[in-house]
Amino acid sequence: MFFLYSVIVALIPIIIGATILRMFKGSRLSRVLFLFLVFATFWQLDVSVLFAYTLLPEEVVEFLFRLFRFGSIMIAPILFHVAYTVYTQEMKHLKGTRWRFFMNRSILIFFYCWSFAVYVIGWTEKGVASLRVINPGHAFPFYFPVPGEYSWVFYLNTIMFAVSLAVSYLLSRWIESPAQRSFLIHFTISTVVGYSLGVLNLYPGSMLLPSSFAVLLFAISILILSNRIHVETVKKMNERIDEQHTFLRTVIDMNPSYIYAKDEDGRYYLVNLAYASLFGLSKDEMIGKTDLELQESRQTGGDIAEMDRFILRTMRGIDVEEEKFVDTSGGVRWLQTSKIPIVTDDTTLVLCVSTDITERKEHEEELAYQANHDVLTRLPNRRQFNDDLTGFLEDASGGALMLIDLDRFKYINDTLGHDFGDLLLIEVAERLEDFLRSYGANVYRLGGDEFTLLFPDCSKEDAVAIANDLLDQFRREFWIQGQEYTITPSIGISLYPQDARDAKTLVKNADTAMYYVKEKGKNSFQFFSDEMNHQFYRKMVIEKELRSALSRNELTLHYQPSWHLSTEKVCGMEALLRWTNQTLGPVSPSEFIPVAEETGLIIPIGEWVLKEACKQNVRWQRAGYPPMKVGVNVSIKQLLDESFACMVKDVLKRTGLNPDYLDLEVTESIAMYELDIMIRKLNELKEIGVSISMDDFGTGYSSLSYLKQYPLDTLKIDRSFIKGISSHEDHKAIVMSIISMAKHLQLKVTAEGVEDMGEYDFLKQTECDVIQGYAISRPLSPEDFEKNVFGKMKL
């Protein structure tokens, strides 16, 4: 019966050891204490089998006694192990001192090896000679071990225990942690008491009972001490957690980002100062409440609570989104919020961290605005137009696209400067915007002086009315820097879906119609027609073929004679350019000259015309024909070329033509350029010795004040005033005025396009100097000129 009692007592230490191991979650110290109590259990089992006198054979009792004896033997090294563990964990400040020579792993292993050697000796008869039965009579019989001749080694193990006790006590004085220091001191004391009780088992009179008290003392004291240190540890951990919480709250509150957390019901679980300030509330006023309860939910980016629940349901990790927020002042802010579900023991939270991206959004919106709007006029630009046109074609059943180009805007830029041109474009844009408000249409600036207007659900009849209203808008002057200016538009119109069903073709057709207006006189509007495509295709072919016309020798000159009215003789000729192409055949100058002007080909072509006319004139003079002045038309682009005067001088030198026999004909378009520049360029030509005529006078922009300052020799009245002069009194008045003005300015007058004798007689009566036209002769090839003009002259 007492055997069973002893076995139960033996199990108490190992049960307490397992409790301590769980309490400290497998820390190093708890594992060592568990091992200590395991050894205490085996010590008690070693004693328990000695009470099995009547239960087990003596051989079995002796085997089990020697087997479990390592429990009591290992108490000494395990005590040192406890001290060593406390030293390594809590006394790092002593590792550089002399303690390192004693408190190290090598000494620990030595203690265990020595104790194990003592345990091995106990298996021999020299360690424990035998077991003898003791029967007190008044109590239960038991076996008592008889020491062998090497039993002294057991006493040396007791000395090692004393050394371990001394080390533990000395170490306890250096421990900084009060809890650890108290544990080691009381553990050392309880171990001394327990071990001292256990030593009494060496005396038969104790009846092996002290070991039970010793083992219980070990177990209970370690449990009490462990519980105390556990309480202290938990208290310290709670203090650290509180400190960490305070630190984290401080960090969160100091963070400029908006940080908050909500539970599954949308109630605020956590907010920082920055986020609370958005609502104009304190943190305590927000915790535990929903946005609805706060009545300050100014989120406008959707149902935020529903989104939070969605994130909590799906648990898909971090969700980043941009939200609008209206703060206490009514200002709109943009927040970029990162949301992540966090699972706790009680609930699931959604943690949100928001950053104010208002400035970035405003910058993005400004960039988007700039990307889609013209910087100068603030109108939508080509990119926005393309997007809107795509949507227009998808949604509208019909409509009109108008393309506006400002007439002569380049001349305005060149003469008055780009700053003035910009101011004019701004005024035009504002007028167009005001005009279109009543139509619900949009206006776009595509670039330069081009504007596009988009009219949804607009019929052709509506487009006609709108285009006429637009022309009326431009009849009113524009006020710029306190002065009045007038500019006219050319408007091309394409209708959807009649003219095109895709954006590219619709724009191209409106552009074609606009250029058609430009060529037909400007300041008007025109609807697109299929015939225009044919005309522009021909123009494209003309440009392509014209580029190689010189190299293929396709250009020729014809000469139209000039007739002096007073002498009634041929007095000169005008060189007129002709082009016969291998693909197009004969091409009218009215078709290819404008193309040459636009493409810049007029520069090399004009130089060729000048050389060829001078060469031909010299040939005729050398052939013995009367010397005559040859007139050569000069483009404004040639005149503006800085090298033009030098080129004329060089041509005259190379061909050998006397400058007196060369007349350069310019048009009234020179009046569109700065007066001083034009006077300088014309004077450079006059210095060479050539004469200068103003061709097509009366159709352009010259004023009397300009005309009297140009170094001109002749005015050539445009054919439009000569045609039908016999029956048009207004034409007669104009022609007479021009001739009178020219005579006053001491200029000669040439009338172009004279076709009948009525016109001939009228011009002779008005003292016109020279005439040209079919009444005298058509333009002739050099061969025909020699035959029909020089051949009929008296040499």
C-alpha cells in the first residue's frame, strides 16, 4: 500500500513540471525546470521500488532501484544547469567578466558527465553491494541499499551539489531583475532544504520517508516560484504592451496620414487625430459610432460602409481606391485609401490608411485639361475633338461639321506680329463660344487659325442658316488694343452621314470644302461635294508632276506683245509660262501657279523663267530684231527671298541682257507686308537698272499712300476692269481714275485684256500708254512671235 502511495507522490513533480512547461510556453528555463522535476520523479520512483518487498521479486526490485537511481544523482548537475540558464538569459552584463571561466557550456557538460559516471558505478556491487530487508515490526518492511567500497563517489557528488548551490546563491546577487533574483534565491533555498531531507534516507531509521517530503518540497516550491515569476512576467509584459500601445497611439496620432479602423457593423474602432480633424470631432466622439450616427459622413465616392463589408466578406487582401471627401469647411478633398481586413479574436476589422492626394488630383486634372485644351484660347483641342467626334458618330443620327480657317491670317501674323495674332485668335474664340451657346454646339481649335464646330442633329438647311450667321459674326470688327480690325472666315461643311460615316473622312471632306472656298475667293462657306474630291486629286497630281517638270523640260515660255497706243507699234512683250505634262497634258497657269506658290516650287521655276526670258530676248537682239523690253512676273515669295536681287543681277550678267530691257512685274499683295521692307527690296532691284510694274492693279490692297512710295514705273490695269468697258460706266470711271492717278504719279499705264476695238478706242482717248490683249495678239511661242510680230515689222 505504501508502495502505491510513493508512486503517486513520484508522479506529482512531473505533472507540475508539465504545467510549468505549458505556463512558460517552452522557454529555456521552463524546460530545465521540467527536467529537474523529471529527475525528482525518478528519485522518488527509485525510493518507491524499495517498498515493493512483498510485491516484486528481489531481482526486479534491485534492477529498478539501480535504473531509477540516476534521478537523485542528477539533482546536482541540473541545479547547476538552472543557474547556467539564468546566467545566459538574465545576466548578459556578466559575460565579459571572470564568471565566463566558470559559467560556460564545458563546465555544464563536465557536471553531467561526472554525475553520469557516478550513476554507472551504482550498477556495480562496488557502488551498491546489495539490498537488505529491514522489518521494523511496528511498520511496513522495505529494502535498504548496502553501500559498496566505492560508495564515497556518491559523497563527492554531494560536494558537487554544494558547489552548484554556492554558484546559484552567488549569481542571484548579480541578477538585475527582481523577479529572477527572488526566484533563484528561493529556488536555491528550497533545493537545499529538499536535498537535505533527501540525504536522511541514508539512515535506515528514517524508513526512506524523507525523500517523499523532499520531492514534494521540490515540486511545490518550484510551482510557487514559477507562478510568482509568471505573474511578474505577465505584469511586465502587460506594462510593455501598454507602453507599446501608448507608443503606437502616439505614432498613429503623429502620422499625417488619415488612419482609422471599422468593425463589421461599420463602427469606428480606431481613429487618429488627423482623421478626426477631417470631421471636426475628437477621437472619443468617433469611437464606437458609425458615419450615420455621427451625421458627418461627407464621403461622396459611393457607399463606403458597403465597400467595407464587401472587403470583409471577400477577404482579398489590400484594396486601394480613390475617394472624394467633403471636410468641415465644405472643401472637396481627394483621398487615396488602402483597406485591409484584420482578423482579431472577437471580430474582423477593416483597417484604412488614407493619404490626401487633392493636390495630385488637381495636378492630374490640370494636366488632363491641358492635354485636351488649347493653351492660348482655352478651347478644346484636336485631341478632345477626336474623342468627341467619335462619340458624336456613335450617338447622333445626323449632324454637321464646320471647319473654319481665317483668311489672310498669315499676313496679319507676318505684318503685325505673332503677339497681335494671338490676341486676335483669343477674340475669335470668345466670339465663337458666345455664338454657339444658343446652338448647343462645341467649338475646337485644331491649331493655327483653324477652328472646328460640331453640330448634332443639324440638317443642311440648318447648316446654311448657321453658316450665314457665322459670316455675320465676322462682319463686326474685332477690338484689339483699342483699335478695330476685320478678318473674314472660309467655312467648309461636311454633313453626317451624307458625306461620310467615319470621322477621318468627315474631317477630310470639310477640309476639302474649306480649301475650295479659299480658292474661290474666301469669306464664304461651301458644302462638300464629290466633285471637289476630283479637283483636289488633280491638284495633288499637279503638285507631284510639277516637282519634276524642270528636269523633264516640260516648261516653255510664250510671249504676248505689248502695243503702244500713240505710236501704234509693238513696244515690248510679256513672258508667260506654259506647262505641258506627259500625264496631264496642257495645264493652265491658273491651276499650277498657285500650287507652285504653296509648295515653294515657284522659287526654282521663277528663276528658270527669268533666265529663259532673258536668253530669248538676247537671241532676238543678236538676230537683228529691234530690242524690246520683256516683262517677267515675280512672285511675292521670290521677292521676299533674300537672294532674289543677287540672282537677277547674276542672270543679267550671264545672259548679257541690258537691264533696260527687263521689266519685273509684281502684284498688289506686296501691300500686305511692311512698307519699309518692300521699298528696300524694290530699290535693290531698281539699282540693278530694271524697271518695275505693278500687275493686276485694282484687285488687291494697295492704297494711294502706299503706291506713291513704291519705286514703280508702270501700273497694269487688271483685265476685269477692261472687259465690257464700252457698256459699263462704272468700269469707265474706275479706269479713268486709275489713268489719272498714274499720270499724277508720273507712272506709265498698261491696260490688260483688251479684246475689241471699242475698248481699244476708249483707252486711246483716255491717254492710256500701252495695251495687251487678244485685240493685238494672243501669247505666241518664240517661233510664232518671230513670224507674226517681228516678221511684220519694218526692220
